[in-house]
Amino acid sequence: MPLRPLFAMVVFAAGVVSGIAPAFGQLTIPTVPIGSPGNAPDPLTARRYGSVAYTYNIGATEVTNAQYAAFLSAVAAADPNALYNSAMAGAFGGITRAGSPGSWTYATIPGRENNPVNYVSFWDATRFANWLHNGQPTGPQNASTTEGGAYTLSGGTVFSNTVTRNAGWLWAVTSENEWYKAAYCQPAAQGGDADDYWFYPTSSNTFSADQANFIGGVANTTPAGTYAPNFAGAFDMGGNVWEWNETISSNFTRRGIRGGSFSDPEIYLWSNNPLAARPSTESEAIGFRVSSIPGPSAAALLLLGAAAAIHRRRSIGAHSSSAPREYNEQPPQ
Ligand SMILES: [Ca+2]
Ligand SMILES: [Ca+2]
Ligand SMILES: [Ca+2]
């Protein structure tokens, strides 16, 4: 069953967005806290995934159409980086665009506000995170809105797919370990599996069809709150849409995705089944989730930035030579 208080928060955010036009308020991104810094990684994955050195928050839901539409309204009157994809107005999407270049306006499709945004590349996701990091500014896409902040998207680092999270980040696209820990970790002492990790992101070692939106369901995305949250309080970590993560693989040609989608079978909910896709991929089946640093002070930020940098080096070093299975860009059946 959906958690009503959280769902109410999501609806509130959508209400803010529908008020759009001249000035909408700060968007609220509901998050859940992930504690136990320095936890052990999951033995099932040869201790490769699940350890995070710092305390963080993770989006309670996949980034929604309402949240992404607010972002577009703020920074995409002109859209030189193609943050909008016209497929978002289609049957699997949830955002329409009107007007002309330089004065584009955006709206959510009624009833789709709390469905996950899709047709977003890894780069769209990093720009959304930058926008949150920068305090949700309004204006053209530049270093102080979308191109700088948590990620510096200049100097060829997008083309080379070498962009990593900057120290001092406040919001980011989830790292694979941040995502994995929120999806699968439940300490045994808190009622979890004996090794602190479940096999499914539904806080279970078995799976039933009523636990997530995967293939065989409604064959489309579903609103946040349709399925029960997991132990962390996060919705749809299994299914609905795949979620980008920062992991670079396959000789710098791919980024990680996790959790499967409404058009994929149950095996993609497995903890030991990471995939990767070209970062420019824009699919009805791929969205993303953000993470943030809780209540940062300047001093704490410095420490966290250092921890994040260490974490990033370990993470990239561990994964850069790997070749996770390839995302197959097929339309849903
Ligand atoms: Ca795009
Ligand atoms: Ca286990
Ligand atoms: Ca998902």
C-alpha cells in the first residue's frame, strides 16, 4: 500500500508545478535518509556493491514528470541541450511543450504528474541534478544553472563520457552504490537478511507480481505510490523505469542503469544484475533518481566532499574495466 504522507508530499509538489507560469515556488523533492555510513558491501556481488562511506538522502521516488517539468519551465525556454524530448508528449510520457524556441513553455499531462519522467539521457539527469544543486534557478542553460555545480559539463567531458561528481555536491544522480544500498540493504539487526542485503529491491528474497511494475503489468509507467515502498522508504526501485547511475563502463562508452522497467522481466530486479547503456540513450523505459547530502554545513560539506571523492575513485576504479550487460533498446512489447 502507498505511504499516504509521502504520496501527499508528491501531490503537493505537482500542485506547485501546475501553478507554473511566471513564478512557481521551490520544488520539493521528497527524499529518505540512508544511514549506517561505512557499511559492508554485499557478499553476493563479491563485495562489490552496496557500501557507502557517508550518510545521504535518496529520492523517495524516481524523478517525476512534475519535477522534471518544473525544471524545464525554469531553464528550457530555449533548449540548446535538448532537455526535452518530443516523445515525452506521447503515450509513455507525461510532459508537453508549447510555443517556439526561446519561449517554450511546458506542462504536465493530467494524470501523469507523478509518473516517472522518461526519455531522459544520463546528461539530462546530470543537468537536473545541477539545477537542484544550484538552488533551482531560472534562466538559460549555463554554468550557474545546468552546466556546472555537482557536475562540470564542459571541456569535452560529456563527449568523452568522463564526467564525475564534483566535491561539495549537494544533489546528484545516484551513484551505483548509493542506489544499491537504498535498494537492497536492510541490516540483519533491523529485520533484514542475514547478510544485510536482500536479493530484490522490494526488501525480500522472493518476488511477486504485485510488488513492482515490471513486464506483464499495465505496460506503461505507474504513479509513485502505486506499489509499496521498500525498507528504506523508497518507491519503485524495482521496475517502473530503469534508473541511471554514475558508473562508467565499457571503455567510457556506457553508464550504469539499475532496477528494470515496466517493459522488462523480473531478472532485472536482481541485485546481481547491473546493466549499462550509452549515456545519450533516451528511452521510454529509463529515468533516474537523485541523491542529496542532508543538512550540510560548510565544514561538513568539505568532509563529505572528500569522502565522496574517495568513494568515486574506488567506484570508478572498480567498474571501469567491467562490461555489464547491454541495455537492449527495444520498444515495449
Ligand atoms: Ca535529452
Ligand atoms: Ca542476502
Ligand atoms: Ca525504477
